[in-house]
Amino acid sequence: MHSGIYDTVSGWVQPNSRVLDLGAGDGAFLERLVKTRSILGEGVEKNAVLAARCVQRGLVVHQGDIADGLDQYGDGTFEFVLLLGTFQELISPAEIFREAFRVGRKLIVAYANFCHIRVRLQVLFSGRTPVTNSLPTAWHETPNLHFLSILDFQEFCRASKYREIDRAFFNANGPVRYLPNLRAEEAVSLLQSERLSHHNAPGERSKTEIK
């Protein structure tokens, strides 16, 4: 993922909060949050080798599938749940979101935008499944199960009653300020369930729809 996504998420996560990282990888970012934001962090990672690296960092990370990794947590255990870069790999995103909002107050999701201009042009002119910097693997090797755009993600959140508190978009040149569905390669969103909160918290504001 773009480094700006990690910087953005670090800014969103409040110091001393409890954080659950779903798909923690080698634990580098969770360790960063522990050191720079003084969080109490835990993680879930499917890859046994990566989970072992997390443990070597001194992190509490459980080896297992995200779909099965939330049963051990009680309601409202965490302030933030992170789902960075694995959203499009989930078999049942809606089910994972419901569980994430059961165990956490807010959810931060990062995902690839499959309607970036380079993706559109590759499909148009080559007639083949695209391969780009943000989508580097061929169709038969990719872990991605869902091919969504930023607008698709917004529609999913509206239909599921998840409110987007904040968001940011990036491509290889840095932050994307306009036409993100066309120009951004990756996106990150800070979400809160409308079922849990029917009004904005202090300092928060709802976002308008992207065109």
C-alpha cells in the first residue's frame, strides 16, 4: 500500500486506544502504532510465517483466518479495527464488517480502486485483466475476490448503514484531491456504524458523495 495510507491511519487512531489489526502482516505497522500512538494492539494474521514475525516483535497476534478470528473477542473490546488492503480478498465482506463493528467502535478500511484510469485503459485497449503497480499479480495468482471501485465501496457503505467519517485517496504521485474514482489507485476510509451512532461525534462530519 501507499505509505500515505499508513500515515493517514496513524493520524486517525487516537493515542492510548485499543486497536485490532485484521491481516496484520509482519506486524510492522501495528508495532509503529504501539510505539508512536501508545495503543494497546492485537492482530489476526492467516500466514503462519508472518504471524511468527509479529510475535518476534513482541506483539499479540493470533494466527488464523480473519473470518474465524473475531469469535474470541467480546462486544466493544476495541476502539478501532483495521482492515488494511485485505477488504477485496474477503469471501464475505458484509459479514466481516458486522463482526468488526461488534467488537470495535470504528473501522478503518484500505482497498485498491479497480476503476483507476490505467485499469480502465488496459481493459479497453488490451481486452485483458489489468496488471498495474497497485494490482501487480495476474488474474490466476491474485488473492483478490472482489473488484470494486471507490463508488462501489461508497454504495456498499450506504446500503449497510456505515457512515464515512473521513477518507483519503492516493496514487503513485501522492494524495489525490479530485476525481478519485478515476485518478486514485488506493483509498482508505474511517467508518462508523449508523446503527451505533445516529449523530456526529464532536469534531466529526459526514462526507459528501464522490462524483
